[in-house]
Amino acid sequence: MRENSRENIQKFGEVFTPKWLIDEMLALVEHETLRVESTFLEPSCGDGRVLCAVLEKKLQHCKKIYSKNNHHRTFFSFVALSSIYGIDIQIKNVEVTRKTLFALFLKSMNKHDQNWITPPAQHVISKNIMFADALIASRSGSKLLVSQWSPISTSHIQRQDFYFHNLFMGQWSGNRHHDMGKNETTLIRPADVTFKSRRIVDLTKDA
């Protein structure tokens, strides 16, 4: 993990979160860290230490729950990886976060699965850990895309892209509004791209 530098503190306001604080934060949402599909987004992810802590908890949970079924363990560990998102304004932080997440994930895989799962894992990480300014990307008109990876049964993954700024529109305008006595949920409009549901190994076929 990287250390705080005076230059980055002054230029970016960058201060890395200490482990004790990460542990306390995750203890507050422990039930979510045990849900494989629960999404975690760090809009200023730094070197990825918070995201790695989340992924580690999810991978440990998968190992425990699916200890007798390697296919399920591998599949849902991949789903756990695909639920981790990060953005940072410094490319070095993005590179470090991607590398650390991948190493953590690959270490959790059985040796005979490591070769075939490496390309799709790196593909998903490259999509989910983004080089951008989260404040600028959250404004209407931003072209930053976020990919959602949804499990289909225990064999396929369905990808759907969204514009990052659209993810906030429902919150800023109110997720729910009262109309004619009925509650209606604001739907987030996806990007106009259609992807096939694919096996994990085939996810790299889509750019």
C-alpha cells in the first residue's frame, strides 16, 4: 500500500484511510459485505485499500459458503469481484488498485482455474476501476460509463452499461415521488448498448 505524500495531500487532498478506520467502517455494514452482489463504490478510491478489504470479506464468505462446490465458489467469487467499483483522479492510484484487486482475487482461486479466469477478471477490473474525476463525472452530460454485471443463474453474466451521472439523478430528484396516491420508483436509464449474457470466460468478447 502507498503512503501519504505532502505533494498529493496539497494537490489532491489525498489522505489514505488507516486499516483500523476501514475495519470500523465495514463493521457498520457487515451484512452488506457478506452479500455477494452488494455493490460498493469508492468515488475517491486511492490505492484501493477500502475496496480490497470489502473484496477480501466477500471472497472469504464465498469460500465458506461454497467450500464443497468449486463451480459455485468460482462463479460467485467472480460476481463479488464484479460488484466492486472505484474512481480516482490519479492514474497511479487506478493502476495500483486494479493490480491489488486482481492479485487478491487470483490468490483466492484454485490453481486450475487461475489461467482461464485471468482475462475476464482483468477485463471487469479495467471497467470497474475508473480513471476520472468523480465530481465532474457526476454532472449531466458526462460520458463516463459504468458497467453492471448481473449473474444469470450460476452460469452466465449479463452486462449493462449506465452513464455515471444518471446514477445520481434519481437521488437528487427523489427516488420516489407521490403521484395520484401511488408510489413510483425512478428508473435509471441505461446506455443504449445491448450486450449478450455470456459465460465468464467469454466476457472479454465485448469491448
